[in-house]
Amino acid sequence: MSDITNLLDLDAHGLTEYCAGLGEKAFHAKQLQRWIHQAGAVDFDAMTDLSKTLREKLKARATIQSPCILRDYTAADGTRKWLIDIGSGDAIETVFIPEKTRGTLCISSQAGCAVNCRFCSTGKQGFNRNLSAGEIIGQLWMAEFALRKTQRPDTQTTRIVTNVVMMGMGEPLLNFDAVVRALRLMLDDNAYGLSRRRVTVSTSGVAPMMDRLAQQLPVSLAVSLHAPEDALRDTLVPLNKKYPLRALMRACQRYLKAAPRDFITFEYCMLAGINDQERHARQLVTLVQEIPCKFNLIPFNPFPESGLASSSPEQIRGFAQILRAHGIVTTIRKTRGDEIDAACGQLAGIVNDRTRLATRSRPARTQAVRQTIEIHPQ
Ligand code: SAH
Ligand code: SF4
């Protein structure tokens, strides 16, 4: 094991302990945190308010490990996508979606995913590994400072990423400790200072971990529902066999007691002929009748081996109408950055040829990260 510590892995508590271990006072941890997460510094010599001795100690024992960017795409609508190499042939994606009044960053929590939902290309890769806290917060760190350079070169302080959604690759609640440490940094006033309302964890329904999140760090919650009854959900989200809808709905109710918002967002991927019929909409109304919620209908983003198709726009509109007629606020997710999704489909081949990912026989693991802009309009 290397004795070099990646400071991106440490939240405020970790950084304070780290400074104590170096024989330094706690307030240096705050200074250090501001340099890293508010100024985007990587060079310890630039941290001019730290003593020379501390800087020398840090230079010998610590690093601020930037994510290794393999590809960086910007679509015509401003959506920007990064493909990040995390070693051993694994790659993850981070997506920034700019809008008039906010900028949303979609972050990955794992390479691959063990849940294996039928309609998800990440699931099809199987589970590769958990990301460390540094690799998770590193996506925000990298995006914020890359965007500041291109979008607002005149300012060092105005935040560009205003919202974070954990809707990239992986199931965040199955990488709980690292995700919570990264979330703490997102909320920390000496780091990104985002409000709990502007940080959303999306889960396929790991009920006991929803309780733990409520206790430890309640942020906004999105639950990927996709079906109104167990028999169907079992086939789409295999985790449903472990935490069926009744248990999941109860967990949602408990979560709401601690949540920063007074509703849960239910995500529902619209699959032609599978979960998009009128009766499914009516069953949903009954299922969620005791849960303050909003629905976000996601047109299925097809990939070749899925054997599935997206519901038509008319079918999705009709489905939304039924939910709305019963008083449920329902949005239909817009697709953003289409052409970089396409580029991403071609990416595997390109990456295989030109990087050390080429050592793997299968293509670089990547997928089109789902676009997330309809979540929680501010
Ligand atoms: N694992 C978490 C978060 C990542 S997935 C979860 O499942 O919630 C984020 C969202 O993208 C989920 O709602 C998921 O169901 C959806 N999704 C996955 N694959 C998709 C696809 N091919 N088309 C549209 N949405 C998809
Ligand atoms: Fe995992 Fe979410 Fe994909 Fe399901 S939808 S396989 S939980 S990343």
C-alpha cells in the first residue's frame, strides 16, 4: 500500500484527523479543505496561508489525485460528458447538464452494478468495484473546476454546479460509506456548500440503506420504481425480490420524516408494452396513495442487447395524464446531449484502441448516462 494519502478521500473529520496525525492544528484542515474544494488547488506550494513546514509535510505524504479523463465531450445544447479511467480497464461517466437557472452534475458511484436491472446497460456489465469517496467527490471537483475555466474564466468563486444527482453508474446505497463521505463534502460549507435539497441520491430500492441515509445524512431521494406490482418489478429490478414494494413503500414513508423535501421522486422508465399501459398507471396511483411524491417518466434509452423498446411519446403523455388526473405531479424527462450519447456508443472501440483499456478483451465499460434534468426543479 502506498503511504501517499489522496486528500480527496477525506471529509472534514478525516482531514482534521489527518492534520492531527501530522502534528498540526485542526484549523489547518479547514484551510486545506477550502484550497482543495473551493479553489481547486492541486499544488501545495500555492496554498500560501499554510506554514512552510506543513506544505513540506504534505508534499512528502499527500496528493490531490485528479480523475484521469479519457474523453471530454460537449454537445450542442451545452451538455458535457466526461469518460474517466479508474484503472484496471474500468471507466465511469460524469455528465453536466446546464440550464438557465441551475447546473446539474450526474455522478457515478460504482463501476458496473450488481443489481442488474433488465433495462440498464450498467447492470449488464455486472459489478466491477465500488468507487472510493475520492473518486466520487473527484467527479464534482473535476467538473466544477473544468467548467469554471471554460464558462466563467473571470471568476474564481461563483459555483457552476448547483445540483448533484447520484444517477450515473452504480447503486449508491450499495456503496454507502464512500457515498456518505462524498455527500458530506458536497454539503460542507468549507467545500461545496450545497443544500440537502440540491443533492439527490437515486436508488433502486435498498430499503435498509434508505433508513441509514435518513439517519446519517438525509438528502433528496429518488426511487427507481419502474413497476406498480411485485411480479413485474421482480423481472425488471431483481432487487425487488429482496425488498418488495410493500417494504419499499414503508421505507419511503420513513425516509420522508427526515428528508429535506416533503416528497419522494419516483423514476419510471417507460418500456413499450411492458410497464406503460393504462392499468399500470392506475395501479401506481393506488400504490403511492399514501406517499407524497412526484413522478419522473424516463423514455427508455435503448441499447442493442436489451431487446426492449421505449414507449412512444403519445403513450408516455397518456400515462402522465392519468397520474396527473389523480393529483400526482408528473414530468417527462427530456433527452439532452443526444449526439454525445451517440459518441459514447462508439467510445468503447476508440478507447480500446488507444489506451491501456486496450489490454482488456472486452470493450471499455461505459454507457450512456441517463439524463437527469427533470429532477426537482428549483
Ligand atoms: N442505481 C440507481 C442510480 C443510477 S440509475 C438507480 O437505479 O436508481 C439512474 C436512473 O436511470 C434510474 O432511474 C434507472 O432506472 C435509469 N435507467 C437505467 N437504465 C436506463 C435506460 N436504458 N433508459 C432509461 N433510464 C435508465
Ligand atoms: Fe444498477 Fe441502477 Fe442500473 Fe439498476 S438501474 S442496474 S440499480 S445502475
